[in-house]
Amino acid sequence: MSPTTSVSGLASGLDTAAIITAIMDVERRPIAVLQSRQITKTNQLTAWKSIEAMILGVQSQASIIQRSTTFESAIIALSSDDTILTATAESNAAFGTYNLTVNQLAQNHQIASVGYDDSDTTSFGSGTIQISVGESTESVTIESGQDTLEGIRDAINAAGIDVSASIIDTGETSYNKQLILTSSETGADNTISVTSSLTGGQESLSFTAPGSSVASAWTGNSTSTISTPGAYYGTRANSFTFTVGTLADSVIGSPDLDDWTGATPTMGGTYTGSKDKTYDFYVAQGGTLGTDTIELTLSDGETAETVTIGPTYDGSPISVGTEGVTLTLPTTGSIVQGESFTVDLETGHGLVGSDSQNVLVDWTDLYGNSGQFNLNASYTAGDPIDLGDGLQVAFDAASVEEGDQFTLDVTPGSGVNTIQDAQDAIVQFGSGGSPIEVYSATNQITTLIEGVTVDLHTADEDTTISLEIDRDNTGIEDDIQSFIDRYNDLIQLINDQFKYDQELDQAGVLLGDSSLIALQSQVRSMVTGVQPEIAGDIRTLAQVGIRSGNDGTLSFDTSIFRSKLDEDFDEVVALFSELGDSTDDDIRFISSTTDTVSEASGYRIEVTQAATHGEQAGDQIEVSVANPVTIDVAHLKLRMTIDGKDTGIFNLEEGTYNSGEDLAEMVERSLYAETSFGAEDAEVVWEEDSLNPDEGRLVIRSLAWGSDATVQLESPPSTANDRLGLGSTGVSSGRNVQGRINGQLAIGTGRLLTSENGASKGLAVEVLLTEDELATQGTNQGHVSFTRGMGFRLNELIEGYTSSTGLVGGRISSLQSQIDVLADQIESMEERLVDREESLIAQFVAMETAISGFQTQGEFLTAQLAGLQNLNAAITKNTG
């Protein structure tokens, strides 16, 4: 710290600041020693923390390979075509090659409503819509103001049911809005049906399939092709008759002679063409009528011909073209070569989409309805004309004849308008002999091959997929290599701490540290030495291709490792992992701890109480055809708490139930559909009375085990409890397993039995017995033994190292404490030196002040002596 006061040495002439600094430098030397020790300890702490991080990385990988499931679940499923199917395999999958053909994918059911003219204006009325998917039925309420097609869509989507709703626009000019319903689940059983109870609307909501329509041919010479693009959504059969009304006569116009100077032509005849056109006459060879041969070319834009008028022409009409038109010329006069004239022709047919005159078509049906439309130039050929109930008719650009007729017969549709069938996936199992067809409601199949989940992506009946299930040796090797990498990183870091560079005279931070030497020795011995608990032939890593080099790092020969996996898989697993074995199939080894002593003969297991589910059993009721149970609006609701989790109030399915089994299935189905609980959480069963098959009781059962498995019934408004015999609202809990391990009383939690005393302390087993099985078999359930391989033992060792009192954790704590003590000592000494420096400054200030006073006094005395001398001289002078 800097002094608060300084002194310049002006009075004494000494460099007092330098003197003080020199004194303080000498007195600060002990602090420098402490700071040097602090730096050394800090470097050591940093090194130990790096070792701690490295060894925790080793522990992380060791904890992976210590689990037998790391090896047992390393199963790979290889598909010959991933675009058709893929698969994943569990540890219980049977190895082999399976030939599969995906004949059909599962898909959702989709239905469409009839078409409507808009989605946001037309009202369908208020009330309810019943939507069924498979065996589940839900009611969706439609409020006034929410009753358009869009409102209905939104209400369905907000209801949280197994159906989604959307609206499509077909692009047609009318009846182009349709409501689409899609089931959430695939499968043939998940079909959708809809019953609308909406009232007071402008339209009825209908999902009826469209009907059919058949148009007859024209009765006369009309050539316009008839089409029926719309879908008929009417509810009754009908027949429409269409008749072409009165049409204007054909017209042959007067010649346009604006550029004509010769004899005047006239036109005649009756035009029979099917469309309006213009005749263009051109004089190819002129001359004098009655004397010369004259040639005219005639073109109508499509065809051309030559009209020849000979020298003997007598003025008679000449037929031109092929459509009833005649040309008449005078018998005298001239025709000038190169001149031309035109004549416009208008048909007497109705020209669809282009006629300038009215082309009216009248229609009537069987029920006295009638109407009329115009097919002239105001109509665009091909556009649909609405006739009601979605029925439409359209005409192409050709001709129609006056009085011609055709009929249009329509038949109403039936059933739901399905646009995508609900269907199961179909997979052919096998490729020769008699292959088996397997059906699945979803495209993910777990029942095809035991332990294998198959995901279907594409159906292809012509492609057989080869699915190979085998051990994933590569995955196992990757886990072992990851462990070796982390281990080598740790050993290399330790080696770096023990290095000494003679040229730089620089040593590793922890050179000679006895704790680190001990850690290195113990870890290397644990990893590369013989595993003492293993009784098999493979007891060292070197036997599976993992060898230690001169520097202590490991190398990995994967060819040897893979060979050992194939030859002695169980022994390789035992080398690394913790493995347990039971002499009784109803007892499963779970784990041991560092407190558990491994015994070759194993530990005896005695079970005195099997774990049970929590369940709530109702009162005995009768359910039969003669005495059914009816679930109606007033008795519709249930609520319960299962394993401490509230189902909330949920609705049952309205209906009449004639058997206890049907009733239980309905309650269970409603529980799954209406709440977050599924088949893995709870079940509802019917327990039939042994004497009277029409009587029994409902049992609601948690599928958890032990005291945490609970069921409690509530009584919501409109409850169905009484009708179901579920009157009790108390909490019913399961029981934990009870028993002994190695003769010592063990602690039961659910199905887990854990030893807390003796050599077996920490040993945990799962008891799979039911109460009935225990009663039959008795309490003695055999023995459980286990072995612990390198991964487990190394994990244990590192766990001890990194505890607060362990080799690594304790060393880090000790160094941190030493650093903290040094910091406190340095701080204390710094505070004392500040006081010391301020004291020295004060002393030197006092010295300078004293010297300055002496100097002032001396100067005063000198001045006084000088004054006396001057006085004495003056006296002497005056007296002389």
C-alpha cells in the first residue's frame, strides 16, 4: 500500500524516500517467499483439477462399459432398402435375416363434406355434431355465431378429439368449399362417421358420398358434347330433360362490293353450315360475261375452290361451296381481273359460346322444377351451369339444333364420402413356400419380429426387403475406443507432470507428488491387471486385444476384440461389466454397491410378500340383457386419482351395456381416450362372481407396483359412480415386496428388494412374483450371484478418488486450503508493512522538522551575533 505522507529531505539533505524504500524492500522479502509458494500451490491445484477433469471423463466412459446392457443392447437392424422400411432392435431380438415385403401402408381415414359456396358466411345452425372414430364417439358443440364451415372446423380442432378438420377449395366456380375430416390414428378400424344435429341453419352439414349422373345423346343433329363436372349431393333420384329452343334462320349477307367495279353479283340459296363464316371471292381470270371464260377463287378461311363461268353462261344460279350457297351474275357486262368481294354467312344452328343470337335451352325434371340458360356468346364453352344440389352441366364449342333434346339421369349417393380409405399396413413375412401376411393398424410394427420395431415408409409389392438382425460390434468397439481415448488422455497428462527438461531446467508441476504416483499405479493396475471377481478364462484386457505400452497408454486391436466377441461374448461382457445371475426366473439381479461383497455361491433370497398393484374394487352389481347398465347424460362422468395424478373429469360413452366385460371395456376405453392415462398406466377389468355370471364388480387398477401405486375415486357432478358400483372414494394402495437377503431383513420398494446389512449390503433385486405364485412356490426363491468387471471396479475406484476426502478430492481441498492460508498470511503481512512504512515516514518527518527548527534557531543566533558585533563597532567608534 502507498504511504499517505512523504518527506523530501530538504532540511537534512538526505534522500529519505530512497532510504524508506530500501528498508521496506528488506522487510517485504518474507512476503515474496510466501507469494512464490502461493504460485507453486496454485499451479499444483490447477494440475490436480485438470487430472480430476480427466479422471471424471474416464469414469463417465467406465460407467457406460460397466453396464451389461451396453453390450447386450448393441443390436443392429440393417434393411436392404431404407426407403421402404427401417428397423431398430432391442437386446432380446433374435439374430437372423428376415425377408419382408410391404404390400400396403396403414393410412388415416379421410372424409369430405358435400361442396358449399362459401366457408365463412353460410350458417349451418347450432347444436351438436357426433363424431365417431372406430368405437369412440365424441360430441362437438356448435354455438350460434360459430356455425359457418370455418366455425365448425375450428370447433372440431379445439375439441381435442381424434379427428382434425380442414377446408379445401376445389377451384370450381360454385360448391367449391368442402370440410375434410382426418382421423388421428391410422388403421382399418379407425373409420370416421358423422351425425349432425344442427338446426336453424341455411344449409345442412352432410358428408354423404356424391351420387352419379348419366347424360343421354342428343335426339337430333346437335354436335356439342355434354359433360357433368359437378358432384350430385341430392337425396333423391331425378331425371332432367333439356330442349333447345327456337333459333334464328340462317342468313346469307349481301356482297360487299366496295372494291368491285364489274357486273354486280347476287347471292342466294340456304346456308347450311354449322358456324358463321365469310366467303371471299377473287377474280383470277376476268373477261366479258357471255363471251369469255371467267374464273373466280372462293376461300372461307379453311378450304378453297375455283368457280368457272363459261362463255355460254345464261344467268342461272351457280352453286358455290358445299353449304347451300349460290352465286348469280348478269349475262352481260365484264368482270375485272384482280378484283374481289366478300359475303358474310350466318348459320341457322345454335353456336355454343359464340352465337350472336340467343341459344336458349329449357329444362324440366320429374318433380316439376324447370329452368332455362343461354349458350350464345355470353356463355364460355366448357363452363359448368349449376342445376342445384351440386349437379352441373357443361357444353363444348359446337352446334346445337332447334328442338333437339337430351336427358340427364341422377342417382343419389349413399354412405360416407370417403376420399382416403382407412386401412391397415400389410407386410408379407417370408419370401417362399407359404409366407405369412401380417396386419398392423400403424406403420410402426412391434409384433412382427420379437424385440424388433419395424417402421414402414413405402409400399412395394414387387420388392422383397432383406432385414438383418445382428450384434452391433462396431457400436461396442466405439464405446471401448471412447474409454481407451479418455484413459490415454489421463495417462498422458500424468506423464507430463513427471517430466523434467534438463536443457530448460524445468520440471513438471507435480513431479515427485506421492499422491499422483499412487493414483497412476492404482489406475493402471486396475485397468491392465487381472480382474479378481471373474471366474472365466478371459480375465485381462490384453486377452481381448487391449494392451498397455511402455508409457502406460492403451492400444486397441479391434480384430482380436471382434473375434473374442464372436467366440466368447458373455465372457467379454463380464470382463468389463457388472453381471448378475439368479437361480430363480422370478428374481432378477438389478445392482450392487461398493459395500456389497461378491460371493461365488451367491446370496439367498427369501420373499414373504409379493408386490401388488393399487386398485379400487367396486360393489357387486348385475349387468345382463335383462338388467343392463345405462350410461346417459345425467350419469356420464367419472373422475379419479391414479398414482397421485388426477385424471380430471372425463365422459363415458353413452349407451346401454348388457355385460360386465363390455362395461369394463367402455370405462377403460374412455379413460384412455379422455385423459393422459394409457394402457401402460392403468386398466379396468370385470371380476365375475363365481356363482352368478351376470354379477360381478368393476376393478380400476394402477399398473404401478407397491405403496406408491394408488387409486382414489372422486364424485363429480353427473357422476356415473353409482351405476357402475363405484361408491367408495377412499384411497387404495398397493403393497411393497417384503423379504430377506442372505438372512437379513431387506427393504422393499415396489418390486425392488434391497439389502441394507451384512456382506450383501447394497444388493438390489427385482421380485417378479405375484401373490398367487408366491403362495404356490413358497418363500425360498433361490440365490443371486454377481461378478464385477473392470468397468465397475474402475468406476468405484474413481468414485472414491473424487470424493471430498478421496485421493484427488482431498488433494484439491488441501491445496486450496494451503493457498487460502498463504493468501491470509500475505494480506496480514501487507497490512503490517503499510503500518511500518507509515511509521518510518512519520519518524523521518519528525527528524526533518527538528533539523529545520535547529536551522532556524541557528540562523536567528547568527543574526543576533552579527547585530551585537555591529553595535559594538558603533560604540567603539562613538567613544573613540
